[in-house]
Amino acid sequence: MFDIYAEIVNAELKFPKSDNVSPQLEDLLHKLLDKDPNTRMTLDQVFEHPWIKSGGLVRQKSKLIEVTDDEISNALTFAQISHLKMKLHKIHTRITKKTHENVVRVKSKSPTAKTEG
């Protein structure tokens, strides 16, 4: 138990490399989790931190893509996708039922099934 406490008190704070944690957020967390209460960030400083002032938004590089009218006209709507999923589910159910019926029929015709019963 003392080892865990010693790690909390003495270990350096490290963050795993991630695209989800911006350098500003990492800076804020380091300052909030400063082990020295004399240098730890105050609540007023938190509200003035750039990450908080930006609304916690991480500016990421974005790539502009162009979508053609042809692509838009050929795109499926949510309703169409839902309808297709429902049809696929019905087909899957029928196939499963037929497969089960065929297995039962084959088992009932097998010589081992007749001799065991």
C-alpha cells in the first residue's frame, strides 16, 4: 500500500501518446495535477487557461473533400438503409430456419439416428 502512495506522491505524470489529447489539454492536466500545492493551478487560473477558454475544442487538421452531384444522387438515405437491413434480417431468418429444417431432416434420415432411437 505504501508503494502505491509513494508512486502517487513521487512519480512523474505521463500521458500516453494520443491524437485525442491536445497539447493544451495535456498542459492543463499537468498544471491541475501538480503535486506541489504551492505551484498547482488555482481555480481562477483554470478558467483563464487557453484550453478552457477555447471551449475544450481541439483544432485538428481537416481535409476538404468534394462530393459530386452523382455521388449525392446515388447515396442511400437512412430510411433506405433501414429498409435494406430489415430485408436482410428477414432473409437471414429464412435461411437459418431452412438450414435448421434441413439438418433435422438429414438427421432423421441418417442410419445412426434410427438405430439409436
